[in-house]
Amino acid sequence: MSKGRILIVGLGPGPDKWLTPEASEALMVATDVIGYIPYVERLPDRQGQTKHATDNRVEIDRARHALDLAQQGHVVAVVSGGDPGVFAMAAAVFEAVDAGSDADRATDIQVLPGISAMQAAAARLGAPLGHDFCAISLSDNLKPWDVIIRRLKAAAEGDFVIALYNPASKTRPQPIHDAFALLRSLKKPSTPVAFARAVGRPDERILLTTLGEADPATADMSTLVMIGSSETRFIERTGQEPWLYTPRHYGVGL
Amino acid sequence: MSKGRILIVGLGPGPDKWLTPEASEALMVATDVIGYIPYVERLPDRQGQTKHATDNRVEIDRARHALDLAQQGHVVAVVSGGDPGVFAMAAAVFEAVDAGSDADRATDIQVLPGISAMQAAAARLGAPLGHDFCAISLSDNLKPWDVIIRRLKAAAEGDFVIALYNPASKTRPQPIHDAFALLRSLKKPSTPVAFARAVGRPDERILLTTLGEADPATADMSTLVMIGSSETRFIERTGQEPWLYTPRHYGVGL
């Protein structure tokens, strides 16, 4: 029996301070690293370790490649930015297992969690996720747009704080505009909104605004968009950016 | 001006492998550590560092204490299990700031994210959070139960994967029973359910079942309850616990 295995590793949002010891260890022991080009390139070269960097939107090919290598005895790190379990490679690997063979189902697979973009954004902004929230990917590459609409409506109906992943890309600029148009019809214009881009990285950029005043074009593929519940509020501070937080209480004041 | 500050630190679910380097560093430099007894007791004693362990449900007192110490020049680590931004101490600290003075608003505060319980559970189970999801706390200590009902209904309406925090406690055993009764009226009996207790700790216990067959009494205060969307599925394996995952696709098969 092969001693190969797959470690699905969360790299976190970027800086080493957010990389768990478990993930660091996995990157040391892996014979092969598989992932999207920018994530793989971010990692230092290691002797005896082969890097397989591939383009976006080939997640299933990557997963299949990882299973094949593991079955040949390799220790394969499949890397994702953030948490691999949140809109990332873990689901793709299990899709490949589900569609695969008995050998795939018998493969030793371990998922190593990481700090996800919404958590880094929340920490940077204050505590916007301090109460019930939901996370929605605006990418309609793999799901019909009407499912996204249904979920945005439900998120507004439930008065959840909303974390939007994949709000826009160069080839797909429209979703965030459509999402904001819908949310503006369902939530107050004064609802706090944050565009948190590349949090923790040198090109970090934060913009705090409201649903009524936000320009959806602010979001790019590196942006996490946070939209408040009816309770989410700013704390104004002299000479500094306001804090953004959601109280643990609901509808009962402070 | 004081050089005191507050570091709101996420300890993750328990094991050191999930404690970020940033959080480790904060625990080293802090002159004071404030938090709920079991979290504070878990930390090693350090020379020159004072531990202030308090009981549950006094979060605002803890936050006020941290602000006072920081304003006296202390470096205060306010610790939470998991991620302090998710149903934990970060929101409490900002509530205290919001209700506080100009000195409170001028206090240097930094939030250090951590791996939250739903992420550890997801990693342990497979990839149940691989698609849109929401996180709901079933504690009605601070919010009316009808808000929880409204959010559970919306979560079902939106077909989100649902992560339930604080499903039950000794003094509050009922919420998870009421939540399951409601969800059973809204979702299919075959919907996958996982009870993930104390993931990563020696007393970890995992139970995989379905909404129709689940016994809500399985959940205690250390349990994260995961309820699938209509797409969430098990992958059966010979001689091993099934994987649980949610495909990135929606309604289009594999």
C-alpha cells in the first residue's frame, strides 16, 4: 500500500504571521506542491520538492493530479489562499474523489484549515462578524446566477451580515453591480459597507462607506466585500478610520 | 500618551498547530491576559505576565477591564477560543468602546484572527463549507429567539450550509431541539448533519447523521453543528467514516 497522501493546505491571506504551524509543517514535508500560480510562486523553493503551478479555473485537473501523485506515493500539498475549505480547493478535491475510483476514496486526505479572507478583513475593520453572518461567492462560473440572487435575498431577509467572496474579476465585472442593485432594494441605504482589498498584504486597501453611497466598481478579485446587518455600526474616532462592528445584542441597544 | 494597547487574540480551537504565529507572539509580549477561565488556564504561566480569568457571560466587564489596563500602559491580550471576531470577544470590546469615552476610542486595539470552530470542523469532516454558508449562534442570551427563528428560516430559504454555534448548554438545553424542529419542517430529512465536538482536542467526538435521524441532544456547548444545503453529500468509504462535502457546482451534477 502506498504511503502517499494529500494535504490540502490553507495559506491564509498572505503574511506568514497568519500561516498556522500545521500548514508550515505540511509545506516542509510535501514532495509536491500543487496550486494556482500566485499561491505556489509565493512559497520558497525547497530541495526535493516539485512545484506544479497551474492557472485559475482548472481546480478539478489539479485535484485529479494530486490524487494520481498521492497514489504513486507522493506527499502532495494542494495549496489555497485563505482557508481551503471556504470557496477553495478542498471541495474540488472531494468532487474528484466522489467522481473517482475506490483507490481515490481510499487515498489519505487531510484538510488543514487557514485564516479566510473574511476573517482577516473583519480583524482589520473591527468586529463586523460579531453576530450571525453568511458568506456568499458571487462567482457564477459554477452555479446559476438565480441561485446567487436567491441567497442574497435570503441573506437580506435574515438580516445577516454578508461577506461577499469573488465579487468581480476582469472577465466578470458585473456580479457586484447586480448584487448591490438587489441589496439596495432590500436594505437601508445607511447600511455600513466595507471593501477590504488584499488585507495583510503590501497592496492592502480599505474603503468604508454605506450601501447607498458605495461604488461597486471599487471591488476587484482581491476584494472581500462586507455588508452590515441592521445592527452593524461605525465607531467614529478623531483622526483615525472608524471601527466597524456588529454588537452581540440585537435590537436592544447597548 | 500611554503605550498601552489591547490585542484581541484568537487561540483557535485548541491545539498549538492551529495557533497563528501572530497570536503566539501576542501571548509572549502581553503584560496581562484576560479571558474566560478555560482559555486562560490553557496558557502557560509566564514571568511578568498577570492572568485575569473570569467566568462566562461577563464579556463586557472583561472588555472594560482591558480598556482600563491599556490606558494605564499595560499590553493586554484579550483571549478567545477560535476566532475572536466570530461570536467572541472582539464584538464585546468594541461594544465597550462604543459606549465609552474619547480615551476608549483613542485606545490602540488590534484584532488577531484565529481558526474558528466551523473551520476546524469542516477540515475534519471534508469540505462541507465549500459553497455558500451561514453561521448562526443559537444563544438567546443577547438576542430575542424570534431573531434566531427568522435567521434559520432565511438560511433554509437560501439553501445555505448552516454552521450552528452555541447549540446548547446545561442551563439552556432547548435551542437546538427547537432549531431542529423548525429545520425539519423546511428541509429534506436526508439533509446531511454533523455534530463536531471539540475538534482537535483529546475529547473530540464526531457524529455524522441526517436531519431526519439526528438526535439534537447530541449537541453540547463544545459542539459545532453543521447542516448541509440541498447539495451537501457524503462520500462513503470502505472501513472508514464517510467524507462530507458541498460541491462548488450547484444543481448541475458533477
